[in-house]
Amino acid sequence: MPTKEAKREARGVIEGLENRVHFGPPVVDTEIQAVREFLRQRDFSPSSDYFSRLVDIQSRLRTRLRTPVIAQAKRNYGGEIGGRFMQVQMVYDHLILSTCYDGEFRTQRGRIKISHRFNQEGRIEFVELKFLNSLHSCLDGQIRKLLMIKDYQAIRKDWHAAEAFVLPALPRELVFLHDDAFRSPKAELFSWLVNIGHGIVDQMLAELRSVPAPSPALRSDRWNGSSTSSIDGSVRWSADTRSNPASNVALAPSPRHATSGNGRKPEQLRLSAVLEDEAASTMLESIAAHESAVEAREDDKTVLVRCRRRTCPRDS
């Protein structure tokens, strides 16, 4: 029978290993074996929670060993999908998807870039808006975090629920994505904003795999706001959250608002090449396989974001 002191020591060591699994430094197999031997010598029961927690730690380590190693280099891909140009950036352990939208509000023209940042487990980290040509010229070039997971760089990557900060007053330029964007409840609106990213990736993978020829690439000034050209491209994907039981919002970016162009930045790779990038394609698969639901809270600055695997096909 283990003593109280032995139980306290075992609990502290195992909790330390569990924290290192998520935050580092890496746990090695010999450490687990040493703790297991310690438990045996102190007469801990093999069916006790202490041994079970060691098995869980070992299982997580084996799962991570099977996960492709993410190359420590930045890659930048660009091209057109469904009449809309997009940019995919692989930056170390995360992926950023960016799309431009333009439109008109009360006779004023404007243009914005929406970026979704996801981690390697397909979870959203933040949704960002950049004013390329704002309805208020003083905002041109400024960036707003519409939604940002709290401590996203420190929490475990495969979270199922996480607290997020949200912008209390959203930019009116979101009507460029859909005319009725502001007619939905707060939780549904933020669910839609997050799931736009999941939906774009899902459709992008489907289209890239169905078309053998490379997609047209981004024009060189696509992301700095210097271009104002646009086309009436057909946006065939659906970024609504009708497949999400937690939300009844039925919004998708209007086709006339998608921006387009031709040409590519010299340092930018064609979008179809992302399928040849093992780390990027694995991450994109995970993003496409998940969806998010946002739950409102009493205050207007935080929400709860839940992430789960999709159980049915997205609407097309």
C-alpha cells in the first residue's frame, strides 16, 4: 500500500509529464518507464489511476510521432477558386487563409481582406479583417481581430471548447460578404465568420483535386490594396452554418463581391502546389473536416467557441 507521501510524489510527477505533453519540453519514453517502475516499487495497484494516466501520456506521444513533421519554413501559395482569389500561407505550425471582398454601402465603395488563422489540428486561432479601402478612409491599412481564441499559442492544439475575445462593434464592411450579415444574432454571426474559413478550405480542396491544370495565380498587387479591379465571378462554395445544429444562420458571401485579377507575386507559388506540400495539405484536411459553433456570453467581449468534426457534407 503506497504511503501518502508516495501518492503526493507520484501525482506531482505525472501532472508534470501531462503538462509537458501539451506545452513541452518533449517527454521521452524512458521517463515514463522510470515513473512506472517507481509506482511498482511503491506498491501502487496496476489498475490505479496513476498507471492509467501514464498509458494516456504514452498514447498521446505515439499519436504525435505519427503526425507529419511541419517544415520550419514559410510558404506562400496563391490562386483562384470559384472566381475568387485567395492566398494560403504556411507559417511554421499554423496556416493563414486570406480572401478579398469588395462592395458598396450607401453609395460608398470599399474593399477588405478577411484572414482565418488555423492551427495544425484544424482549430481556429483568429479571424482578422484588414481595411484595404475602408468606408472611412482614416481606417485604410488598419487591422481588426474580429474573433481571437484566448491564449491560442499556449493552450492545447486539439481543444474542443475555448474562450475567445470578440470585437464588440463589428465593421460595417462585413456587408461586402453578405447583405444580411448584421441581421443574425451575435452567436450565429460569429459562427458564420469562423465557418467561412472551414468552408473555403473544404471547397478549395475539392476543386483543386478535380482540376488537373494549375489555377490562375494572384496578381502582384492583390494583397496590398493597390488594385481595385473586380469581376462578377461565381462563388460556388457555401460558407453558411446550416449544417451546424447550434446555428440557424443562412449566410454566404454574395458572388458579386468576390475580387479577382491575374498575375502572381514572384515569390508566390501556384495554389495547386499546396497539395504537394505534405504539412500544408494535412493541415488543410483537418480544417475542412471540422466546424465551429459559437456560444454567446453575458458580456459583449467574449464568447465560447466549440470545435468538432463534421458529421455531414457541407451545403453546396
